[in-house]
Amino acid sequence: MTTRPYPTLAEATRIWARIGLLSFGGPAGQIALMHRVLVEEQKWLGERRFLHALNYCMLLPGPEAMQLAVYIGWLMHRTLGGIIAGLLFVLPGVVAIMGLSWIYAIWGNTGVLEGLFFGLKAAVLAIVVQAIIRIGSRALKNPTMIGIAAASFVAIFAFGVPFPVIILTAAVAGYLGARSGLAAFQGGGGHGKMGGTQVEDADTLLGEGTPDHTRVSAGWAARISVVFLGLWLLPVAALFLMLGPQNVFSQIAGFFSVMAVVTFGGAYAVLAYVAQQAVETYGWLAPGEMLDGLGMAETTPGPLIMVTQFVGFMGALREAGSLPPLLAATLGGLLTTWVTFLPCFLWIFLGAPFIEHLRDNHALSAALTAVTAAVVGVILNLALWFGLHVLFGQLRPVTAMGLDLDWPVWSTLDVAALALVSVAIVAVFRFKLGAVTVLAICALAGLALRLAGIA
């Protein structure tokens, strides 16, 4: 199978709009969608080039699927192509999450919405469990990778080691392991073929070789860094100077800017870090509300990390100050989206030219392998955190072997929630239903249980 010439910008824009509207199912589904459309249907990219771009995006902080869209858009149509691809990938989710956030803020305590979100939480838990198994089956290919996953889980669950430290440690271990020639770190990043289709690598464009804009340029790197760092950090600095560091908008801008730099490993892993800080440190929302936000992100197109918009919305809603609450909430949600996603464009435009010239770097691939293994352990911690809050009405702190842990109060087990989680797990694993279908079934079941007075 051969590749075709890159499309015109107008043709690519239509395809990016289609991908953005259909990008349900989390990062795995979104990446598979892009592969099917761009590699198999349109044949604009080859298999190896697609996976090389994906490997780089997996190593970056932030949503890998959105960054993959920016990378491919840039590869085909320079900076403008990357901007269009990224914006069209996230825009449907921005609009949908904002609309749902308004509904949640106004009617969130009504029986109908409470029932819907009660069911969504059960479905989300099953989908997170599925993510652990899916990523684990791909990443844990040998005892060393299993050990990295186990160590990352123990580190974050039992000892509270910061998530960025875990990921960076795994990346360094993978890199050094490959450089040392250890067999466990050989064999690349573990992504493998997608969709079972062999496609010739598109290293040339109409016989012209690598496009000129993909070549490394110090001048380009300096210019793009100044522009995007200014767009990102100047508004943050202005908020701190005008409103002070304790203002909710300054806190939102500062926290999510830091998150954009330090959160590696994909949406599910990032959510563990966001949930911990937003719920426990800032008090912007309750654990159950965090699950509601994740349910929104699961049911709408776009990156799962779009749940951060809901977090910023709720935080500003409750600390609106002199502003009307819903206006403050809207500004908080949009500010969160700005500082969360704008750095993604910088990582791609600055780094992609270098990555294009590192396609066969085995040490980089080994670092990705180790990071992916560590992410499995982090996601397991996320699933446990979600599961405890979905299934139990109360947790109590206990100390065991010198560790401070949250332990469920067994008398507060929610039987209705347990039943819904069981239904969701059967739907996902036995009947292989898609995420959107499972979410819809559980949402309707949750609504029925709530209206019947059972949940």
C-alpha cells in the first residue's frame, strides 16, 4: 500500500473537523480514529511516521491525542496547519463541557441530573479499569516492566510520591537501561501496529524529500518560543500582579500552567494529580463532583483532560468575589482551557523538528516504554481512588505499617452503585460495548434508580 500526496489545507481542515466531532472514547479511541482516517483511509501518512509522532507525544506533558493532531497538522501544513488541527480537535469539547457545566451549576442538585451522574460514575469506573488492562497488556511485556508498574503504584498510593517524579524516574530508568544494553529495555516503545494495516512510510512528499519546515532551525526555535511563551505566561503574570496570588483566577492560572509542564503519561494518569490537588489542596470541588466532571468528559468529543475546564469552572463559581457567579465560572473554565492547551502547541512546534531527526533513537523509545509501564501503576491508583468514592459513602484515615491510608467504612457501601458498576463491567468486558454506549446505559439506569428512590 502506498501513500498519497499531502492534501490542501482546505481538504485537511475538513478532515480535522470530522475527527474533532467524532473523537469520543478517550485517547486510545482518538488515536485509533486518527490512524484509521489519516493512514488507512486518506493514506496521507505512513505507519512508521505516524507511530514516531505518537511516541514523541506520549513523552510530552498533556493530552497525547491532541498533540498528535497538532504534530500531523504541522507536518503537512506548517504552523497554521498545526494550529487548525489542534483547535478543531478541542473546540467541540470546549463547547460541550461549557454547556454541561452551566447545566450542572444551575440544575445539578435536581433528581434528574443527580441520577444521570450517579450512573455515569459507575460507567467511568469500568472504563478506567478497562484502560488499565488495555495499557497494561501493551506495556507490561516482561518482569522489569511489571516491576516498574508495581513500584509506581506503591510510590503514589502508599508514599504519596509526586506523579511527575514517578514519570521522570521511569523515563530516566528506561533511557539508562537502553544505553546499558539491558534486554528488558530493548524493542522500542511498545505501541505496535494499529488497525492491523501495513502502510508504507511516507518519508517523501512527491519525491521532494523531507519538507523544508521540518528541518531544525535555531532561529525558528527562538521565535516560536517567544511567541507561545508570551501568549501563555503573560496573562498568568498579569493575573498575579493585578489580583494577587490568593485570587481564584491566579490560582487557576498558576496551577494549570504548572500542570501543563509536569503532567506526563496521558489523561487517565493526569487526572490522579488534578483530582488530588483540586479536591484536597484547593477545595474547588468534592470527590463526587470530580467524578461528575470526568463523566462529562467521557460523554463529549475531545480530550479527556477537558475535565479541567469543569474544575476551573466550579472553582471560580464558588469563589466568584464581586463577579456574577456564572460569569466568573465561565471565565474560570476558559482560563483553565487556555493555560492547559496552549502549551501543547509550543511543545510540538518547538520539539517536532528535532524529533523528526531522531526516528531511530532506541534510547528514546526505551524511555517511552518505561514511562508507559509506570503509567499503568498510576492509573491503577486512580481506579482505586475513584472506586472507593463511587462505592462507599464514607472513608476513614487509618495508619498501617507507618503509612497513612484512606480505608472504606464498610457499612456505607452503596449497593445500587455496586450493582451499576457490575453492569458496566459486564457491558465493557463481556459484550465489548463502546464507551459512549456504556455511559448512556448507566446514565439511564442511574436516572431510573434515582427516580425510583433506590439510589
